[in-house]
Amino acid sequence: HEPTPAAPASPQDGTPPQGPTLFDWEFATDPYPAYAWLREHAPVHRTKLPSGVEAWLVTRYADARQALADQRLSKNPAHHAEPAHAKGKTGIPGERKAELMTHLLNIDPPDHTRLRRLVSKAFTPRRVAEFTPRVQELTDHLIEQFASRGEADLIHEFAFPLPIYAICEMLGVPREDQDDFRDWAGMMIRHGGGPRGGVARSVKQMRTYLGELIHRKRDDLGNDLISDLIRASDHGDHLTEAEATAMAFILLFAGFETTVNLIGNGVHSLFMNPDQRTRLQDSLAAGESALLETGIEELLRYDGPVELATWRFATEPLTLGGQQVAAGDPVLVVLAAADRDPERFADPDTLDLSRTDNQHLGYGHGIHYCLGAPLARLEGQTALATLLTRLPDLELAVPPNELRWRGGLIMRGLRTLPVKFTARN
Ligand code: HEM
């Protein structure tokens, strides 16, 4: 591993930088100016997170890409050097629950390689393409629920239920149980970072339900992902039941709030950039899909759902962007900052739906690259295209400065997105 070239001198040797305040309300609304400052002055920056845990923030594209692929940065929270009481504050639900520990985002090779191979079949672009009609049906159904009202909250009525139902279908959660999932997930997203009691209860209910579902499906295997996981474990692929439960859980956890925010942030960015929105609407009206495809990637780069990649912990001392990272230190790769790096992207603060050469890090990079990317693309493209086609005069129902962003650490997304449009039946 080659260390990246030394970063320019930055005011980090013990003294706090004279930079922006991180993680306050203003930052949650628009973190990009703060990230620009960090990229320039303190590209690998040690900071105290709101939870009290200290971590390195990596904000330049080149450093971020290197860190995401660096095998010395482990995903296993056991490598975290913080005292035991600080563990469990990393925001990974169930982090301290052994049975949920063994999911993809918490493990390294060789376990990661084995588990990822087992599920990757379900997420090939071909398998996901078979799912297209169902995602379209779900999308149409959700829009029909509010189309005649002329107004809606796009987060709660649209962006939120779509991915939950889509993942439930993929996993093989029976329709009659999917609303329970929606409620548990709702609790997790509403209170993520807030009161922990309800979240812990929802996590527990979901875990118990998934465990029971795996038991039930053992006798009634179907054409779904949970059945595939059971078959894999029965064919000597060393998948324990705990691993299967953790897998189902991480698919929900990783594929849910991300997609909510892809739709929410995406629609918001289009509202804020009316010229780009018109371009996209014109191209959809002409029956073209090219701008939709490059556009979804650009929306991910410009204001993606995953602000920071999930946690990594140094297994040995290493140099990153000129900084000495000690063994046991947490490293957070700030995807949102890397994806606005002018060293990598021309006019990074401009939304250009037809941008080419757009190797953004919105889905991560390396062995933990988003497994669900083909499904996310399908959902994002279907959601935006259908909304803009069926409700062409869709607009924000409140002034933009009244919109509130969730102040979570890893995800970036709106609490609500009130819209209005000409009502139709
Ligand atoms: C991993 C982003 C949707 C499943 C990741 C990572 C990112 C990401 C950045 C890597 C995290 C890291 O390295 O720390 C996104 C975005 C999405 C999205 C922006 C939506 C727009 C989905 C969906 C699913 C999914 C729909 C599944 C149904 C996963 C899984 C991993 C992952 C299982 C872990 C992969 C591994 O560790 O090998 N995602 N994701 N994601 N994503 Fe997604």
C-alpha cells in the first residue's frame, strides 16, 4: 500500500482547526461548504463525533478511494480501540448483539467473501431486471394513493414505502406481514439518532420476526432470497442461521433508508435546479432513457444518501493523506465530500444530469461496494421517471429554507418533502 502524498500543512497538531462547526443544525442543512474547507485545509481530520467517539474524516476523492479499498482498515468493530463503553455508539443497530454482528458491513475476508458470494446471485443486473414490472406496479400504486389530492409528503407517502415493499418482496416476506416491516422501519428511520428505546424494540421485533420466518420457510422453500439463503446453508456453504438472519437484516437496513434518500434528495435537487429538471422531463416525454440513467448517477454524486461510508477501524498504524492513523482508530470516509472534489470532478458543485466520466463513490468502492446498486438504480429510475411523467407540474409546497434535514451521521436525507401538483384521478 502506497501512502498518498503528504497533505498540505493543516492546523491539526493538537490545536483545533479554525474551520467550520461540524454536525450542528446548519451543517445538517448544507454540509458542502464545511466539506470544501476540510478538503482544502484538513483532508484527513481527527474530530470528536456527537456521540463522543473520536474518528478520522477523509474528505478528498483520492484518499477516500484508497481508504475504501485498504484492507488494513477493518470493518469489524472489535478492532475499535475505544474503551468498551464507547463501543456500541457507532450507530450500527444491534452492533453489540452477537447474532447481528456477522453481516457484510461488519466483517472482513474470508468471512465477507463467503457471505457475499452467497447473496450476490440475487443482485445481478439480470435478476434485478426481472423485478422491473413489480417495482413499476408498486410505484404506480403509491402515486395513485395521493394523486387525486393534489398534495403529498413525498418522503412518507412515496420514498419511504417503496423500498420497504421492494425489499420485502425480494426477501420473500409475505404481503400480510409487510406493513409490520414498514412500521418497524419507520420507527428506526424516525428516531435514528433520537430516543433509543423504540428503535431497540423495533430492531428486536424485526430480528425475532426474521428468525421465525427463516424457520417457517425451511419447510416451504420458495423463489425468494431467504429461501436461497436457506438452500445455501443446507448445501454445506457454512451459512449459520444467525448469519442468515443478519443477512436479511442488513439487506433491509442497507437498502431502505438509502433508497428513501435517493428519491428524496434526488427530487429535492431537481427542484433546486429547474433547468436540469426540464431537460429530464423533456427527455422522458421523448421516450428517451439515457438522461435518466446518467441523471441518477449524477444525483447520487451531487447529493447522495450516504454522506459517510460505514465505519472502518485501522488494524495497524498507517499513513493516510499525510496523517498518522493509529491502530484501533476509527476512519470515516466522507463520500459526500469526495464526490465534490474539484481534483476529480469538473464543476463539482454543478448538477449536470448528462455528466460523463462520473466515477462517484456514492455506492462505495472495493469489496464492500454496494451489493444492492442494481436494485437501487431500478428503484431510483422508476420512481423519478414515474413521478415526473405522471405529475409533471410537481413542485415544492413550502419555501426551500423550511425543509428540515435529518441530523444523522451516516445518512443524509430530508425529514419531509411536502409537494403540490394538479390533482388527477
Ligand atoms: C453497501 C450505498 C441501496 C445493500 C453500500 C455501501 C454504500 C452503499 C456507500 C458501502 C458502505 C461502506 O463501504 O462502508 C447505497 C446507496 C443506495 C443503496 C446510495 C441507494 C441509492 C442499497 C439497496 C440494497 C443495498 C437497495 C439492498 C437491497 C447493500 C449491502 C451492502 C451495501 C448489503 C454491504 C455490502 C458489503 O459489505 O459487501 N451501499 N446503497 N444497498 N449496500 Fe447499498
